[in-house]
Amino acid sequence: IVISAQEIIVDGAGYPTHSIAQNSHDFRPLGLGYANLGAYLMSNGIPYDSEGGFAVAGAITALMTGQAYKQSAKIASRVRPFPRFEENREPFLRVMKQHGEHVDKIPKINSIINLEEILGEDKQVWDDVYNLVSEYGARNSQATVLAPTGTIGFMMDCDTMGGEPELGLIKYKTLVNKAGLLKLVNNTVPLALAKMGYNGDEIKK
């Protein structure tokens, strides 16, 4: 849904320069990405900077990116690929194949999250991507990006932004023109502590 929505607004968006506008119309790059990844790991009791954190992030990233390119290929089957796809067909397909091959390099570790199931989905979706792009091309030269999501992350009530870890259990954000100060308390901590086996009184304390 998000990829379809982003694709729809490419032609209606405003761009700062003519060259950026031309590139956007020729290649139709999109930017599906993360918000709250750090909080997701925290809520499952998985340390951010750990083999488990890397494996979970890798598996979810592979699935998100694969589904994004799969949808892009489906859109291309209905309306045509991005205008400069044909001249880039060979390297584009090579990159899609490499994405699929790298799924096998994600460690299959024991985790609270069912990694085996996610990795099985990863493998299937990248096979689908390669087959669909081979037949129809892709509507978008780029589908995902690890962007900072500070402003929209606050509006979405995220505890962590983009792909970042938590920076502090309490954060302060100065508003534009020093109009005020926001105090942001991390709401994921109780979930994380419960997942790690602490009881209600311990969590409150």
C-alpha cells in the first residue's frame, strides 16, 4: 500500500531543481524505510548491537525491500517500467539477484522472533521479485532507503527514529524558534522489561 501511494505521487510532487525533477521522472525512485526499529528490538528484549539484533533487522529489511520491489514490478505490469529501465535491465536484475542471494547470509539464530519463518518468506519474495522484474520490469529504480525520520517519527509517536537505537530513555526536543521544549519519555521500556521477565512492581520501580 505504501509503495503504491508513493508511486502515485511521483508525478504530482514538487522538486527543488529541474535536474532532480528529471531524474525523478526518469527513474521514479521511492523511499520506503524504517521507523521505530530500535523500539521494536527493545520491546522484544533483543539488544540493538548484537548478533540477534543484526539477524532480526536483516530478515525484516530483506522482507520489506523484497515486498516493495515485488509491488513495483506488479505496478510495472499494468502501466510500464520506469522510463530508463531497459537501458538498466541487466544491472538491475543482477542487483535483485544479489539481494536474494544475501538472504542466505542472514544468521539463523534462536530468537524470540520466529526468524526461520521470516527468512522463508524472504527467500520466496526475492524469487518472486526476480521472476516478475524479468518479465515486466520495475516501476521504480529504488524502493527503499534508510532515512532519518525525526519529524514524522515524532508525529507517529515513535520511541526511536528510522533505523537508530534509542538515544536516551528521556529525550528533550527544542521546538522551532525556541518556542518551547518537548519532553519525550520512552514508552517501550515497560514492554522490554516484561519480555525480559520482570514483574509489575519491578517494572514500575
